Amino acid sequence: MLKAAVLGATGMVGQIFIRLLNGHPWFEVTAVAASERSSGLKYSEAANWKLSTPIPENVADLEVLDVTPKAVKNVDLVFSALPADVAGKVEEDFAKAGYVVLSNASAHRMEPDVPLLNPEVNGDHISLIEEQRRKRKWDGAIVTNPNCSTAILTLALKPLYDGFGINRVIVSTMQALSGAGYPGVASLDIVDNVIPFIRNEEEKMQSESLKILGTPSKPADFKVSASCHRVATLDGHIEAVFTELKHEADPESVAKAMSSFVGEPQKLKLPTAPAKPIVVKKEEDRPQVRLDRMEGNGMSAVVGRIRKDPALGGVKFIVLGHNTIRGAAGCSILNAEYLKAKKYL
Amino acid sequence: MLKAAVLGATGMVGQIFIRLLNGHPWFEVTAVAASERSSGLKYSEAANWKLSTPIPENVADLEVLDVTPKAVKNVDLVFSALPADVAGKVEEDFAKAGYVVLSNASAHRMEPDVPLLNPEVNGDHISLIEEQRRKRKWDGAIVTNPNCSTAILTLALKPLYDGFGINRVIVSTMQALSGAGYPGVASLDIVDNVIPFIRNEEEKMQSESLKILGTPSKPADFKVSASCHRVATLDGHIEAVFTELKHEADPESVAKAMSSFVGEPQKLKLPTAPAKPIVVKKEEDRPQVRLDRMEGNGMSAVVGRIRKDPALGGVKFIVLGHNTIRGAAGCSILNAEYLKAKKYL
Amino acid sequence: MLKAAVLGATGMVGQIFIRLLNGHPWFEVTAVAASERSSGLKYSEAANWKLSTPIPENVADLEVLDVTPKAVKNVDLVFSALPADVAGKVEEDFAKAGYVVLSNASAHRMEPDVPLLNPEVNGDHISLIEEQRRKRKWDGAIVTNPNCSTAILTLALKPLYDGFGINRVIVSTMQALSGAGYPGVASLDIVDNVIPFIRNEEEKMQSESLKILGTPSKPADFKVSASCHRVATLDGHIEAVFTELKHEADPESVAKAMSSFVGEPQKLKLPTAPAKPIVVKKEEDRPQVRLDRMEGNGMSAVVGRIRKDPALGGVKFIVLGHNTIRGAAGCSILNAEYLKAKKYL
Amino acid sequence: MLKAAVLGATGMVGQIFIRLLNGHPWFEVTAVAASERSSGLKYSEAANWKLSTPIPENVADLEVLDVTPKAVKNVDLVFSALPADVAGKVEEDFAKAGYVVLSNASAHRMEPDVPLLNPEVNGDHISLIEEQRRKRKWDGAIVTNPNCSTAILTLALKPLYDGFGINRVIVSTMQALSGAGYPGVASLDIVDNVIPFIRNEEEKMQSESLKILGTPSKPADFKVSASCHRVATLDGHIEAVFTELKHEADPESVAKAMSSFVGEPQKLKLPTAPAKPIVVKKEEDRPQVRLDRMEGNGMSAVVGRIRKDPALGGVKFIVLGHNTIRGAAGCSILNAEYLKAKKYL
């Protein structure tokens, strides 16, 4: 068993990390760290635990540590659920101290020598770790997972990109409340409402998608436009995607390409890898957020309604994914498993 | 005062007709008609009234009539809130009997000699009435209003179409529950959920938009692709729109073109015409469904977040409109006012 | 393994029966029956499956049978999720044909020779089966489970009744949408709303509570008043309970009595029996519907906020339970397990 | 016109004050004050305006002042929407400076020389102003309105108290989100949930009810027990009330007593007084929060489902009221009108 620390352990994503790592076959949470306000408290006192399953027993009594390599010791890897403004510096400190940091924060995602890893899509980007270590002169590493909406989108786009080529992607999201953390969106702002704005989300989708679908050294060259909206769902981001493809593609071929797609995590049988990275639903009114978000234990992208796009000529479809699992902590854990399988841990 | 009948008066849209016509300066509801189940009852007994304002007194005691020209007599115009499958035949019967029928039903919308009227956008389409009368050999007329989502979309597109030219439009909707009528969507299907499918809605948006923005005799020639989704809001359809334009357009010019746009109903000062058909919001997180759906008494399209579209090259923006007012009964009433001003009533 | 039929298998409660019996150690669903509309179809075609877990494979392909003993053959016990108006006659037919019927319907609940069984509370009521067989001259039996709200309430009241005596109970419920079946409550009726009326629910709570807490031959003699309300939750009925007790009781003693309470199902280690029939939460703002409804796999009553009642002198508290599990199918299955342990199956 | 200041003007209740006073025939908002964070800004910049009607023009440009009598000058009366912890001292300062303060804060409500005024119920309590001035040696006055739930409850109880006598009242509330202010309840805490706890609310209902229904010098002597719960509605508190009465009362007599009830504000025709303080609905499923909360422009208590209480012997019923209007700002404004009619302003 490898010993894992969770930084930013008391927040929403930190809690998901702790729940998903409970009973994990390879990793065990032995250290939790958070901001000064919580530091020194028992985890069960510090965390405003919001999940319907209880705090795992082995974590409940851990003392919350400072988010410094000095305080967090004796661990083999570090998961970071830190807020973006804090993550930048702290994650570097841990990498300098020799730790591999699996980060859900956006701070380092777009840096050229940092893998932005959605492992079924771009597992080969881990080669950037060598470059990162050489350039930054550290023994550790920072490996990031994508923005929640982007993780889901790029998983669905991968077989399109490989099989048909992509010229343009338009995506319109309907995103869940848990994506804004806790307390996040005020109830008075969302009951009987849609908020058609999520700060920085469109920019992230537009830039991260290209990095992920590109090679380690060069972003993909298609065009992406996103419009992002908050709706009153608890978990699960659902996205309407419209594509212009390089090659003619009928909906059946696309469904087949998506449904049969597997990545390296599936071949390596990593513990958190879903059997099918993309589940294609045939019912005319699916995927639905509440019914389908837990497909593949929340690690699958669930696609439906694949049809010809009369404006762009390619296909349009719906994709749903679990934002705090595939879109955050689950993806980070899968990244860690992949690094271990590739001998980086 | 002109005497008006409402067909399909007991349903959701019928109720909105009755509420909006209450106190109308030109039209008075003097007859209500509905299916056999209701016929013969007092309106207040037949309608499962779902609005927070009470049934207008002059309507509450009306006897519900059969939906036939024989039963509905002594009226000057007819509003139809009939379901699509019934509307086809019934509306023709009324037109044959000499009535002008203002219809919210989809049955006749796409017929070449039937005006599909969103009067700020295509008031000149009323010239089709002559053709219709000639071809169908009747003295009445059928004039339809657009599908709810399309009424809102085309209002926002009009200044773009006129000012910059349109090549392609992609639209992704988040539509309110009232759009499905009553009982409509089961609560178990929508709490903590999004349903990414509304039967026939995408097809309607894709075809009706072109008819409305075209000339009376020829549809517009741009391309439209829609993806339609149901969310847990009560009223108000909000749409993410992405455009490719013929001419270069920066967001400021577009905002100006939209904000300054007026149509004939404004020039004619029609009672139901909003002062501004398009209200442009400047806040980064508006329009919001609950806060903005009643702009212009529910008759305005509310636009926000106009920005460059990095995939299509034109602009993308958000548009919100009230689906049962601008998108249904309110548009029909405005159509009637327009016909009266143009001496068709 | 005993072979089980589910009557009314396509409805909401029927679906829950099928999900809960999937993988059950003692019972296997080998027959499903429903109304004529579904009969003859494959279960997967007939049921509008609304759960987030898929239809169990062994059930998906079963042919839906008529709800008659003639059609449903070769089973060892029968679960009934029939609507009340159908259940009366059909369940009698099955009992006459020799089957033990575990019914969730209200039709027979208040008949003096029919056990109304919440097995931790009144397991001894199964002695009524003998009386029922003698009086009705049949070899089968009808055994009912309580109304959803009442099952939850009586579980919480049992230790109070035994330990302190009860004079009066006032209960105000906030009930979930799944309690109304599917399609049930229209979304337009419940978004941003509370409906303070559930037909027959108050009457059921007021009468069933006394039968359950009484002896097999005599209802309990305290007084109950209920007010029942529908709120916009998916699953889980939460109830505010106010009591006047025969003996002085401080909140701590009540908490202890509830928390330590076990019934015969726990002693018999029945598969569906929760370890703790009543879970007492100490946090000031619990139980909460979404966070706590799955306690004991949905079979526990979750109590919190036990405090002195300044008007009635006893205690007041909050109780939450899962309405389709403890309040319906789960209770019926526990009843079947209990009957089997007691050699009635 | 009297000039009015609103203290705590930027918060939720402050915004309601400003909306309700817009166009008021007697009072005009000429000064707004709030905490240091806002002070010095224009109101339209300082307030995170959350209402669907725009900020009244005459208020939008007002400079936000400090909440001190030194900063707030040239006004004739003061409305206070301050948070409880600030209100205590600040309201005293204004009273000392000679102002009549109409306060929605709880700080002074239970002080024996401060009127806790729900004017249809206990208009005579304004006689406490003399006592207050004598004892506190100030020329101004502090007059409070009740806690939101209590304002609604006591209005409904008044005709019962006068006509039948009350021994005990049990009340279980389902309260709207706006009652918690903004941002208030996190959306993640309330979607698909009920929170059965609102800090201090039960204590307030239990003590304030007795003060309001008593004489100026002595609380009423019946017993009250409350259980308070938050549900996912935007506005409108709905309460299930169970009563034990001194005298026999059948539901029809109670309905008649409630429906015919009027108070002094009605006799004085005060601008904000609803024609009927209590509206009794006859439909079996009313009042409903969304449909009925605006009865009497949000100033009426809406009662329904009056029925015999089988446990307490009196009647039980449902009462609904608008929490930020009758339960807060509207009541304060009605109090001001009442004071003016009684020559205290």
C-alpha cells in the first residue's frame, strides 16, 4: 500500500478524494492537510462533511496538518484538492520536496511541461514528467487532471478525433451545483433558475481540450467554442456537443467508435478505470443526469442522441459525466494508478 | 371591443390566453371552448386553474363550448390553444366559417400560405393571408405564432440577420416545465435532473427559424442546428446561441444593433408590444431565468453575454424569453393586434 | 431459494420490490404480473424503469403475467404492489389459492384478522394469520405492511410506548415525491411549492398507528393527529412528532431507549433487518432527508432533535425514513423474512 | 410625504423594504445605510440586488450611509433591517436621537416596554411606547415586528383566541429560503432535501406568540410548541397548526371567525393593510405556497384545511404567509402606517 496525503482535504473535492480512496487497493490516506483554520483539529471536527456516506474511520481521527512538505511527512504520493490561488505555490513546494503531486487545481494545467492527464485520452503525455524534472530541477512532479467539463468532453471527443478528425467543436454545458464547491451557489440563486455564467469555465474548456487532444508537445489544431451554464442538479455535468469533422461520419459509425473505445487504463486494468470509458445510450431521452451519472462508478462518459448536425455537417450528441468523480477526484486517482503502472510511483 | 373566443381554453396555454386578455383594451373573451370532457361545464369548474392570479370574473362563469364554429358564435376573432393533433382540422373549420384564427398550434405553421408570424421579425408575412384565402377559398384565415423557443430565438437573430448576415446558427436550449403543458413533466423526472430531449422541438426550431427570417415566399438560406433540453424551471426558455455571420461583427456592434432594434409593433404602439423587443443585459451573469423572464411583461427577448465565437467566427450569446407569453399566447395576441392595425380584423 | 411473484410489478413500488429482491439470499423473483396493458410483454418493455440501477437480468426478460392465480404459477410467495382499488379482490384470490401474500396495498390493512406488520414493532401480530385462515377458510394469508409515513412513525414510537407510555401524538409530515408513484405529482405543482394535502394519508396515519402499537386483538388507546404535506424531495419522508407521555421522560432517556431498541428481526438476524431499527443523530440539524435516508440501507428510522415539548409535556423529535424501502417494499420483504423465520413460508 | 431611512438596506430584507416603499403614498426612502463595507458607495453598486423588479430610480443613486444617527439625517422615521447582533445598540442610538425606529430585528422584541406589533392582532400594544420613553428617557421609540413565522401564526390565531380561547398550540413550519437571507442556505444543502432546524426559530415562535396575543403588560397564558423546518421554496412560510381550545369549536365556525376577522388597520384603511387579514381557502389542497403567497399583496395569512383535531380536541389547519412581506418588511411598514394614524409619527 502506498501512503497518500490529501491537500485541501476539508473542501468538497477533498471529501470526494477521501471517499473514493476508502478501500482503495493500492493507496491509503494517511495524512490530511488544509488551511490554517482547520490545521490542528481532528479531520472529523474540521470537515463540514456533506456526503451521505460517513467519514471513513481511518481518516476521521487524523489530525489536519498544514499544507507544507514540512508538516506532511511519510507519504508516497500527494493528492491536491487545493483552491487554484493556493495550489500554485504549494504544489511546487511538494514537487521540490520530491513528491509526485496529483492535482485537481487549475494552477499548473496549461504549463507546457505539466501533463494535463485524462489517461484514456492522452496517457502518453506523462512523458512530460521527464521534461518537467529536467527544466524545474526537482525530483517530484506535478500531474494535473482536467477541468470537470473538459474531462468529460475530451473523453467523448477522443474516438471522434482519432477516427474522423475534428475541425470545430461547439459545446453548451448544463453543470451541477457540486462543481461550485461548498457553500458555492446560494439556493436563492438557483431554485427556478439557470445561471448562464461560470467564471473561467469557457476559457478552460477552450484551451484545455486542445492540450489534452494534442501531442505532448503540441496542442490539437481544431477550434472550440463553449458556453457554460449552472442548473439545479446536485452532481453530473451534461453537455450538448456539435461537431464539424474532417471526414464524413454517420451517427451509427460514431456510436460504434465511441462504444468500442478503450484506453490504456482499461488495458492495464487499473482499479478505478471503468470497463467502458464511454457508454452509449440508445434511448431517445438519455443520458439523464440523475439516472446515468454513476455509470462506471462515475468514471464513464455517457453519450446519447448521436445525430447528424445540419449546420456543421458532422454529428451532434449529448454527453454526461460525474463532475466530482471523472471530472475531479476520480480522474486524479486514475492518474495516480496510471503513474504507478508506468513506474512513476 | 372585439369579441374573442379561446379554443383549448382549459389547458395551460389556454389559461395564459385568458389571463393575458383580461383587461385587454381591444379584445374581450366572450367564448371558451374545449374538448368534450369539459364542454357544458362552467369554465371555473372545467379548468384546473394553475395560475397564481384568479380566473377573471367575466370568464369564470362562461359555459365551455364545443370546439366547432357551430357552437362558438358571435365572436370577432378566435385564439387557438388546441393540441396539435386536434388543431389541424378544427382551425380549418373556423377559417372556412369566416373567422380569423390566431393559432399557437404547430399544425399549420409550415404550410407555405400560412403566416408564421413573430411580428417584429416578419410582419410583412401577413401578405400570405391573401394567397391563403385565394387558394383555400375561404374568408377567414389561419395565422400562426412560432414554437416557443423559436419565437425567442428569431427575435434575437433578426438584427443580426439584417445587419450582419447569417451563415450558421447553433442553439442549445434549457427549457422550462410550463412548455410541456399540464401535467406535463413528472416531478420525479426533473428534480435533480436534466432531460436532454423534447420531442419535435429541434426539428421545429430548425425549420421555423428559416421560414420566419425569410421572405413571405422563400425561407432564409442559412443553416440551423438545435439541441433542446428540459430543466427544472417553471417559466422561461434560455438558449445558448453560436453564430457564423456573413460580415465581421464585434460584440459591441451586435449589442447596439439588438438594443436599438424595434419592429412595426413598436411603431404602431400595439398594446402588447414591449417597448424594447430585445433587452440587452450588461451584467456578466445575466439574463437569468427567474430574474429576467418578465422583461417587457414577458414579451421581450433578453440577451446577454454577447462575445466573439472562437469556433464559428461570429458572436455567441445567451437569449432568454418567456415561453408561455412571447413564446405562445402573448405572441398570438400581439399577432391579433397587428392584424387589427393592418385592417385584417 | 423461494420463488416470489411481484404483482403490480411495473409501477414505482413494484420496481423497488424487484431492485431490493435482486440478490436476496432467500427469495428470487420468478414471476411478474401487472395490469392488462402490460400483460404479455417482456418486463423490460412493459416497465417504464425509473431507477438508476438497471433492471436485474433475471427479471428483464420475464413475461408480464395477468394478476390472477391462474396466470401466476409455481411460486412460493407473492408480493403485492397493486393499487388499492385492485388489490382488495386480487389479493383475496391469491390467498384463496393458497398463497401467502405480502401486500403493500391499503385495501386489507385495517381488517381485524389481517396483520398490519412492522415487524420490530408488532411481530406478535402474525398470530392473526391463524384467525384469518379459520374465519376466511383459506390456506393462504394476507399480511400487510403499513402506510409509508406510519411505518416510520410507529418504529420511532415503539420504545416510547413501551418505556414511557403515550397519551397523545401529533405528527406533521414532509413527504417525498416517490410516495405518489409515477407519474404522480406534476413538476409544475411542486417546484417552489408545498402541497399541504395527501389524500387519505392523515386518516391512515391516525388509524394504522393504533392498530400497529396495540395487541393483536385491540388497538392502542392513545390519540393521534396528523397533518400531511408533499415537498420537493425525491425519497424519504421526514416527520415532526410531538408527544404527551404517561410518564416523565427527559430527552436523554428517550434517546437511549430509541438507540438501544431492537426487535425480533434483529435477534433473528433477518437479511433485510437493519442493525439498528432506530438511528439517533446527535447533530443539531439532522436527520436530513438526502443525507440520512439510506441509513440501514433505507430500513432504519432516523431520529434527531429530541427535546422537551413545552405544550404537551412529553418530548418532540424529528424522524426520517425511506418511504419506498422501510415505508413500502423493504418492509414487505422484511415481513416475508419474518414469516419464513416463523415457519409461515 | 414622510422621509424614511432604511438601515441594513443592502441585505435581503432591506431590499424588500425598498421595493415595498417604492410608490408608497405616505413614506419615501431618502436615506439608506449599511455596514462599513458598503458605506460611501452608491446603493446600486453596494446592493447585490436580487429582486426581479429593478432598483427604484430614486434609491439607486443614493449614497450608502453609516448606520449612525450622525450620518443618517433629515428623516422622519427609520426602518431597520439590521442583523440582530448589530441592531441592539444601533436602534437604541436612533431612539435616543429622537427617531421612531420600526425594526425587523429580534434584538429588542421581547423587552417588556417594546411593542412587538402585528397591528391587526395587538394594535393596543403601542401604548408601551409611552412606558418605553419614560423608562428609557428618550424621545424616539423602538417598535418591532414579529419573527416571520410568528407574524403569520398569530394573525391566524387571533380570531381563535378571541372567539374560542386557546389552551395549547402545536405548530410545525415549512419555511422558505428567503427567510435565511442571502446567500443564506447553500443550494447543495437544500436540493432534494429538508433541513429540520432553523436556529432560534422555535424559541422565537414560542415566546413571541404569547407576548403578541397577551395584553401590553402580560403575555397570554396558553402553551406553544414549535418545530421549524427549511424546505426548497423561495418565498412563503407554510405552517401546520394544531390547537386545543377552551371552548368547543367546529371547523365551520372557525372558518367564519377567521374569514370575517378584521383589525384596526382595515378599519383605518391603512395603505398596506390587506382587505382581508385572513383569507380562508375552501379547496382541499390549499393554501399552496407558490399559488397563494401573494394574497393581499403578501400581507394576508392564507388559511385552509380547517378540521377537527382528534388528539387535542380543537381544530387543526394550515396557514401560509409571505415571510418577507407580512413576516418582515411589510409588517414593519404597516406598523409605521399604524403609528402615523395614531399620531406617533
